[in-house]
Amino acid sequence: MKTEYVIWGKSDKNPIHENVLFSEIETLSKANKIQKILIDKHNCFDTRIQKIDFNQDINQMFIDSINN
């Protein structure tokens, strides 16, 4: 099963719009560690972790992203 985690959030460079801050993370544990570094050392804020399951139906993935 291919799963990837992406960290989204805002930074000093673009404090209004959310951007991808880091991608291609293999585990949720690593994503949590990277998210903490982005917040603590790079002053990122309003961060969130998105889980992408490439085995899931693309239509269902889109529906889930809207509903969450």
C-alpha cells in the first residue's frame, strides 16, 4: 500500500494562503516530527498533515478532502 503524508500551512513568506510546506513523507511519525520543526524553527503556522492513500479511488479521495 502506497501512503504519503503532506504538510500544509502558512509561513512568513505567505501568511495569508496555505501552501505545501513539505511532501513525500513516508510515515505519520516522521510527518509529526517535521511539522514540529517547521513550527518551532521556521515559524510556520496553521499547519496540518494530509494523508494521501494512492490505493484509494481518486473520486473518493476528492470527496473526503472536501468533507474534512
